[in-house]
Amino acid sequence: MKPWFPRLCHLALVISIGAKLCLVVLKYRHSKEIGSSSLMADAANDSVDIVSGVVAMAALVITFSNPVRFLRADHYGAFAVA
């Protein structure tokens, strides 16, 4: 495995979580301003994506910390996300 690969995986998840967090805040605020329940529901859906990203990040951190011992942590993380 390339030494930069774990950092690249973590960076992609951090960017994804950050982008979803910005979307949640913007959609929630805008839904309150215009009184849109569908936009609020979409913000709630994006917040679930944040939870999925955090679970995936935890699984990757565990897997990359000790790949021999925690080889299946990534599989369990994928199951938890699904």
C-alpha cells in the first residue's frame, strides 16, 4: 500500500463531511426563513449522510491503525453505513 493512501482516504471523507455540514446549516436556515418543510427534511437527510461519513471515517482509522489486527473493521464499517 502506498504511504499516502490512508491520508488521501481520510482527506476525502473530511471534505465530504465538511461539505455536508455546510449544506445542512444552509438548508436548515433557509427552510426556517421560507417555511419549507421539504427543505428541512432534505437538511435532515444530509445530516444522516454526515453520520455515515463519521462511521466510515472511524472504520478507516481503525483499519489503517493496525491493518493486520483490524482487517475486518472496514467491512463492519461498511455494514454499519449501509
